[in-house]
Amino acid sequence: MSLFFYGVFILGVVLGGLVLLVLYCLLAMAAKDDEYLDQLELEHYRVREYAPPLTQRGKSKNIRVSATPDLSHGGTT
């Protein structure tokens, strides 16, 4: 066995370990994120359950609102 073989073997073991460590970290973060989202969703339902009911808005009888600026003033002077 040559020194080159040992170097390639050690490098492969180190890189493989790093890949496994990165995969483990990604899976752990994903699990923690799912747990956080579940907790947030449950809290959202609790807040909605205890929230006061929304009031119904009636339609206004006066719907005459101008969408364009008043042009009778002649602009700025």
C-alpha cells in the first residue's frame, strides 16, 4: 500500500463524514422547523377561537365619491 492510497482513503473518510454531518444537520433543522410551524399553527387557531367576532359593515348610502381630482380650480396658481 502506498502513501497515495492512504491519503485518498483518509480524504474520502473525512469528506464522507462531512457529508453525513451536513445531512444530519439539515434533517435536524427541518424537524425543528416542522415543530415550530405546528406550534405556530396551533397558536393561530387558539387566537382565532378567542377573538371577538368581526362586525358586519353595512353599505354606505352615499356612494358619490369622485375618483378624479377636481379640475374646476384650474390647477395650481
